Amino acid sequence: MMPTIVSWDRDPVPAFKAFIASTAFAETGRRQRADGTLRVLSAESARIYVFMFQNFAGWCMEQGLAFSTLTHADLHRFINRTVKGKRVLNSKIAYRYLRLLERCYEHLAVDPNPAQLAILGIDRAHMTKDEAGRTLSEDQLQRFFAALPADTPRKRRNTPFDGWKRRRDRAMQVVIALAGLRVSEAVGLLLGEVGSQPGLDGAVVLTITPDEKHDTSHEHAVTLPREGVEELLPWLQEREAMEIPGEFVFPANVGGARLTRKTVYVQMRATFERAGMDLSRAGGRTLRNTFARRQLDSGTQPDELKDVLGLALERSAADYKLTRVTPDPSE
């Protein structure tokens, strides 16, 4: 066993990658398929686990700690890290880290298992409750739509397309809300990803690819309903008439440059403010939460929602059921 332990100390990330690519990782799982066979790790799950372990290995390097000599107290320090008074990992993700590390130490036959001791020490029944993700009530969502950017009345326009950025922002916020897109997906949305022909119900399919998106985006297709199409198509027609180059559906300027996420956050926050809603955690995530929660409430199953949102794990889709409405400041 010693050479194995030494290899994890010397080069932990390659050792971990070899572990999760083997049947040994499946053998450490707590759940089996109904037929008793081992659960083989999917490529997407493997990618997430590698990302998590790389974070952990980086922290160990910063602390000057070796994998084989870590204690449960060290692991508690890792999961309880804070930045400016806020925890880096919420309790649910912290537990997932410990479970992953528990499987590593089980594979290495380390006894006692420090990750197992760390799990026993946190008493899951009394773990710090993370603030639930925010979602909007039906009334709040309608008020958000009513507060979207609109043309400012003017007696005279300087150019035929004066005020085009407000119409761009309006269409983009509607698409984010009604298609459940991440801000990075809306910013990187390409013309070729918008269905060219609406269906009989007036909806179009958006085929989201990783191109020009955040590196965590997965290819998926989502239906933008008629209400969203009625906002998006006029903007696309105006964009074409302006002869804006490039492929971005929502460009930053007439040169077709990429829009920054910060700009989107600022504009979206202004919409929340006009709607008279609490501005804490007001942004694209709130709209995505609202979309996902409405899907679940309408009967969509987590495994279906996972594909609609482009998520890697079904449990991530199920977590949207935990989102909560934040009352308005005046309530």
C-alpha cells in the first residue's frame, strides 16, 4: 500500500484521475443499480469530481499538507474556509467534498478514515442551513416583466435605431427569464442557436452550445415560449437592419463585440429596482431559479429538467425545489 499512498502525496491529481477512471471508484460507492451492478461514473460526473479534487489539492499545497497525513481537523478547516466572513462552501457542497474524500481514503485503506471522522463530526441534522436560493412568485415575475426597459418617449430621434440597447436589454432579460438561461449563456448566445422557424404554438427552440459560453455550459435545447419569441424576433429584425456584424444575438455595440456579464447584471438589477423588489441576490440566478421551480411545479421531473437546463447531475435539478420566494421590502 505504501507506494500508492506515496504516489497520492507526490502527485495527487493524476492519482485521483486514475482512481475515478477505474472500477475501484465504483466499488467505493454507497449505491448500486437495481440489478446489483456497479454504477459507472459518467464523463460529466468525472469532470465535476476532478474539478473538486483539484480545488482540494490546491488548498493542501497552499497549506503544505500531504494527502496521507491529513486529519479530520484539517478537513474541517478546508470545508469551513471563509472569505470576508462568508463560507466558501455551503454545507451541502462541503458534505459532498467529504464524501468524495471518504471514498479516496477507503480506496487507500486508510484507517481510521479522516474524511469519515470529519463527516461524523458535523452531525448533518444540525448542519448550518444554507440560505435557500431565491425564486420569484407569479406576481413578482409579472412585475419584473412590467418593469423591463422600454423606449423613452422622444420628440425627435437622432438615428433610426436610437435606443436600440434598451430593446436589446429588454429582449435578453425576457429570454433569460423564459428559457432559464445562465447569464453567460445569454451573453454568448449565437444567431445560429436560435431556431429559424417558430412552431405552431409560436415557440422556438434555442440550441445552447458551449461555444462562446462559460466553460461549464453543456449543450442542451430549451424551448422559448411564444411570449419570449414576441420579444426576441423584433430585436433580431432590428439587429439585422442595423447590419451589426458577428454572431452574438445580444452584442455590446454596433461593432458586434461581446457583451460583459457585469453590464447584464447592472441592467437586470435596475429592472428589479423598478419593480420594487428586494435587491439582495437580484439577478440572472433568480430568474433561472424561477424558471426551474415553475418547471418542477408544473410536473417536469428532475431528470427532464436536468437536460432542459444543461446540468450534469439530476440532483442539481431537484435542488431547485428548495428555492424560496423573498417578500418585497414593504411586506
